[in-house]
Amino acid sequence: MLRTTRHHGQTPEAAKPWSLVLCSVGGKRIAVRTEEIGGVSPWTEAMPVPSLTPYVNAVVRQGDEILPVYDLARLLMVQVPKTERLCLRAKRQDGPMAVCIDADVPTLHQVDAKAIQPAPSGMPGVIGSCAIGEEEVPIYSWTALWKSTV
Amino acid sequence: MSLRGRRDNVAPTLGTMQVLVVACGRTYLAIPGAIVRGVVEFGDAVEARIVSLFGEACRVTDLAARLGLPPAVLTPDMRIILCGEHRARQAWRVDRTLGIEDVDLQTITPLPPHFVGVEQSWFTGMFLFRDTVALMLNAGWLMSQSMDAFVAKTLAEGTMLEEQHVLAQAPGETDEETPPAAMGGHRLRKPTETAAGEAASLDVLESLVLEESTDVEDNQAPWADA
């Protein structure tokens, strides 16, 4: 029977460990699944774009490519220090976005699927949380973030 | 100073679009050259609230403020961009002009789909400009803006009231509110204080009459050398 593996809410996907990128935005630690990250590069000055789209009001040039900027720091109500910034390339179906993060180089972590806690309510874009080190870190998804904020 | 910079005397070629690149704060905006009728760059003019183009009054609008950016602060670099298309007239105040560019149409990309608001109607695209990016303003949107028709109407009403006021006076009698005589091609006009409520609410302080260059139709962007 084809549905057998989905019984009890378990799928082969859910059983796999989650590969997460841990980074910080304005001092707040967040995690994102690696498949939603396209890379990390030095931050280049963003150009403000007049916009009524929530949290999307700038573009950043990366070589010959122009990326829209998602202002995650504003959503989290923090500020990324101006002198030390990195650009996290966020993968999305309709094209990549740039997210400004702290200069701390993001790290990779494998987390057992069973260790992922359900998303706390009232945190847009958060699909779960997990303990990394001694810290409970929210796991963000760009898709979920988009649905809840734009 | 020529706005053409090092591109002096280079005519636009097929597949390119001539634009005037201006800055509003840290945002670079490209105005299609086809609608640009002039650039006002002398000191007093940038403070004008109303300008006249082709004999029609139009209100000077702060482009940054209209786009929701922090409004411009008066500086010597500030310019008023006069735009016209068909019967529409617009005058936009910008922080500064950066020059004319012949932009290869193939290098203009749409605004990313992540921008889902009304801004998609403000810009037709964007392109790499110097070490940053410039946003291509939608000429249709730019020309459809504002209150200029309203202002023109109220100014016309003001003028009518002025004329009625003058006619009502005895011949030879002077009127302090009569517009001063032309001064070097730039005539200052104050709307009458007797103009009805709408005009008063516009806070129209002065107008600057500008005439278009005679060679405006030669497709060589006469405003470029302003």
C-alpha cells in the first residue's frame, strides 16, 4: 500500500535529520534549513526602493545581479551593526533574496528530526525550534515568512 | 554644466532608451528622456511651488515624498525636472541629477516579483548603474500624478478673480496684488489672497514661468545641456 509510510504522521522526509544553518541577526540567533540558503557573501550597500511591500524595501547589487532585500532585522526588531554585516542569500521559488545578517560566520548543524519542537505561536515565519548548544533557536522558513508577513 | 557628461553628442541608438538619472536620497531613479522637457537648476527656482510649462501651471511635487521616501532637503544640488507628455504636465523636485544615460533595453530587468505592492506600477524595471542600481520610473504613472489639473484650475480661477478685480477698479489705479512684470523671462506670480478657499489651502506661494526650448522636438534632448 502506497500510503503505509505516512501512517502516524511519519514520512521518510520527517525522519531525516534537519540540516540547519545557524546565524545571527542583530544578536538574535536563528536557524534556517540549508536547502533554503543559497550562500553567504559580504554585504554591499543596499539601495532603498520605494515600496509598500512589508519588509521588502531595498535592493542590493551583487556583481551583475540585483537581489531584493528582505529586512529580517526589522521583523525581529533588532539592528544589524552597520560595520559588520554579511549577506545571506535566501532561496525562494520566485527568485533569491538577500538578508542582512551579523558578521558571525554562519555554522552548519545537523539536528535530529525528533528534536525539532513545534513552532511557537505568534512568531511569523517560524516553523519550529530546536536546541543548538544550550540555546533554543527558532527555525525560520522564507516561504512561511512570506505567507505570514507579505 | 552639461548633463551629458562624457556622452556628449552621442545620439541614442536603436535598442537603447535615453533616461535622465536623478537621486532622491540614496535611491537612484531614471526618468524616461521622452517626457523630460527641462531641468531647472538655478537657486531660487528650486523653492518654487508652482511652475509654468507651455503656459500651463503645474505644481512642483517632491518626488521622494511622493514615493514615500524621506522628503528632500533644500540644497544647491536640488533640481526641478519638468516633464510633459501630450497635455499632461508635471514638475518634480529631486535631490540632484546624475546625468543622462543611454540604457540598453535588454539590460533593463523587471522589479523582482518579491515586490508585490503598488510599487510595481511605479517602476517599469531597473538596471545596473555605476556601482549600484537605478530604478526606471514608469512614465505613465509619473505623468498621471497629482494635483496639477486642480492647481491649474484654481490658478485660473485666481487669475479670473484678479482680472475681475482689476476690471472693477478705475483705469490707471494700481493693485498691490497684481503680478509683477516679467523679469528676465522668469515672472513671479502670487495668487491672490482673494482666491477661493481651495487655492488658499494649496499654500501656493509663488510660481515660476518657464518656457520650453524651441528645439524641443528635435529629439536631441535639449534639456540635457541645461
